[in-house]
Amino acid sequence: MRSVAPMRTAKIGYIVLSAALCGLGIGLIAFPRFSIAAAGTVCGILLIAFGIVRLVGYFSKDLYRLAFQYDLALGVLMIVLGMIMLLCPGSLMNFICISLGFSFLADGLFKVQIAIDAKGFGIREWWLILALAAVTVLFGAVLIARPSESSRILAILVGIGMLCEGVLNVGTMLTAVKIIKHQRPDVILVEACQEKED
């Protein structure tokens, strides 16, 4: 039997970090004059942690192969962006907006594909993933465009983007990741198929 520990770790990690992302987003919306340096440092740490969790999820081989299927590339991207933010947390608000916007945009687009695949699997909540992904894509694009040079407005937009991304991740984890305790390894399925062909 395959161990479900990596899947459980990835799912719990996703939910916990998404809740932290939502909390930080709400904080930026409520207190947009919060220190940019501090926000950049926290964002960098969250991105690196999220990147690691995404890599764990990618290699966990969950039952549906939906939620984590694009997380190898996204995990590496988040780790790189997080490290850059830690190196220059307060000097480049525009860079923070662009990097977070690009990350949210990419993740939202991949989640659109996940929603379509979930519909094919018969997951009833596929529309929820699709709707949340569409909103995340929208705010990712807004962050990249940076419609204002005001640091206060940019902080609020970053907060809304974080909130959207966090809710999207929680929704995806709760609807598209199923942990089966006695899930058999893929090699057994492959051997069974080969036996039928023989």
C-alpha cells in the first residue's frame, strides 16, 4: 500500500498556508500602510513554504491526480520568487506586485484546467474551483498591470490578490484532493493491465 503521509502533509500544508495567506491579505486590506519591508519578508517566507508544499504535493501521487498536477513548475517558481523577495523585501513594491500577480495569474490559469478535469472526473464542485480561479486570474492580471502608483492602493490590491489565492487553494484542496488510506501503488495497476494484455 502507498503511504498517504505525503498527501496528508501536502493537503494540510496547503490549507494552513492558504489560511495564513488569507490572514496576511486581510491585514494588508485593513492596514495598507503596513511596512512594505515586513510585508515583503512575510510574503517571501510564505512563497518559499508554499513552494515546498507544492513539491511535496506533486510527488505524493494523490488519487485523482488533479490538484497537484502542475505543482512541480509552480513550486519551483514560488521558491525562486520567495527567495528574491527575502533579498529585497522593501525596495521594490512594483516587483512584489508583478511577481505575486504573475504567480496568482499562473496558478489561477492552471486551476481553470484543474476545474475542467474535475468536471470530467464527476466532481460536483468543479464549478467552485472554476469560479475561484477566474477571480484569482483577474486579480493576478490587475497586480501585473499596477493601475496605480500609490503604495496604499497597491497594498490593498496585493491583499485582495492574496485573499483570492488563499480561498482558491482551500477550495481546491477540499474538493479535488481525496485521501484513500488503502490506495494501491500505480505499479500494481500497471502490472494488472499488462496481465490482461497477455
